Amino acid sequence: MQFKRIEELKAGMRLARPIYNKNGVLLYERDSKLTQQGISSIKNFGLIGLFILEPAEPAPPMTAEDIEFERFQTINVFAIMDELDRIVTSGKTGKLQIIVSNIIKSYGHLDKKINFIQNLRSQEDYQYKHALNVAILCAMISNQLNLKIEERLDVVTAALLYDLRTTGLIEKICSSSPNVKRFCYQAEAIECGVEDGRMDTSVKLMEGGKILAVAQFFDRMTAMNLEKPPESEVATIRFLLGHSEFFSQEVVNALMKSINILCPGVCVELNIGEKALVLAENEHDIFSPMVLVFSDNSVLNLGNKSVYGDVTITDIMKTMDNRYVMDTEALKKYGFGV
């Protein structure tokens, strides 16, 4: 799978991800081939590009939960867009609490990890898609940390309103929920600390502010943007863990318990120059799963440090250009279903 900018799209390319309209109606199914007419229509969506399958690459599997997650994103982005525009224009909320409740209802009570699928963004809708994704992450992290319902409502609301923190509108529309403003400004203090290389220790951080900061950075780093390609989830989590002076390690761990990062089926690059497929996740150390090496079909349990202590995952594979025939009998021998 590769990201192609709009101007790089050509007829015959296959979509790696589905495209929905504002009502959640499927417009273009994944694995469908682009036509010249389709490219012209997609350009009108204002997207900066699309995820395209490589010529020999099969369409990646998507569960029913994955499909619903993308539909949920599409529908709620437009709801958030309308709501934030209403707030800026009138200084009043309309459906803000309904949106917050829907996010918490759908993703604030999960008992399993999800595939956190990044959505395609245009210059016009980046703010709204970013706000939604951060709100979803805040809901999941808050659930893992077992926050009180009032705190969950406040941190998800703060995620949606974060970009309005300099307008004075948050104080007006959230006068009965002062923690919303506090969470926004605490997350901003962390952001400034990362930029300056030094955290202002006079800022007293609440749990909601820590959650919002982690969610903000995770989505911003892994999202496609115009300036640079996105960081992988692996690189982003390592960044968050490697800067404990800014980011709560408890919150980062809660994030790792909320989303799939190195789960079965993910292709990775190893520091020994090999590429491999993750066979089994390591619940105690996500960076040390069991993997199948492509070049010789050997199985390495990276959690066994006494044997594979020098072997580490450098990152997720950027493309699927290097394909190898896998020994399915060997996988069955090790107890993996194929």
C-alpha cells in the first residue's frame, strides 16, 4: 500500500481504502480500479491523496469493525464541522454533547483493541478529522484508566474544542465544566514543552490534560499531511515512551492497550536486515512479538531475550514490494492457523 497524491493518480490504480460520503454511503469500494472520471470526481472531494494498492498486492482484510470505524469517522466529521462552525459563528453549542456522547458510547467502553485507521484528510477538513480522532483516542484511553464519567465527558469535549482554546469561546460555552478549559491549556503546555525541549514544571497537570496531550501527538504524528509523510504507530509510540518528561507513561500504556500496533499480520523490518510477519502479539511487550522471517521462513520469538535479545523491530514495512513464499506447513507446526 502506498500513498499517492491526487496529481499522481492514474486510471487503473486500485483503491486500498473505501471512500464514503457525508452520510456514510459507500461511494468507492476498496480494490476498485480508478477511472479517469472517478479521478476527476475524487479531486472535487478536496483530498490531498489516496491510499493505493501496489500492482500485485491483494486488498488488505477489513473486519466489520474496521468498516464501521471508517463510516463512523466520515459521518461524525461532518457533524463536528457543522458544530464548530456554529460555535464560532454564534458562540453557542447545538449538538456538541450529542457528538461527545456518541463517541463515548461507541469507543469509550470497549473491552478489546481496535485497528485505529487513519482517515484521508484535505486541507479543508484536517482540523475536524483531527479533532474527531483525538476525541476517539481520549475516550478509549479514559476507559482503560477507568476515569469517572464526568472526567471522560470533559476530556472528549476538550479534544473536540482544542483548536478553539485561543478564541475565548471555551470559557463561554463550557462555563459549567471548567476542566474542559484546563485540559486544553495543560495539553498546550505539554506541546510547548516538546517544542522548547523543556517542560514548565509550574504547570500542574491533571489526568485529562495528560490524556489529551498523548492523543493529540499520536494522531498528529501518524496522520497524512502536506508537509511530510506520517510516522508509523511503532515510531510514534517509541517517541511518546522516549519523552517521559512530557508524556505520562501510564497514559501511553493505556493507549497501547486500546489500539492494535504490532498485531498478527503486520509486516515489519528487523535490525538484522530482514523483513518479517508478526504471528503473535506480545501482551507484555508489544515491541517483542513472535515473527516469521520472510527470507527463510524461520520463526523468532522476540520475547525470548536470552535467544533473540539482539534482534529488534526497527519499524513497520513501508511497502509490500518484497514478497516471499511462506511455508504454511511450518506455520501449522508452530500452531498458527493458516
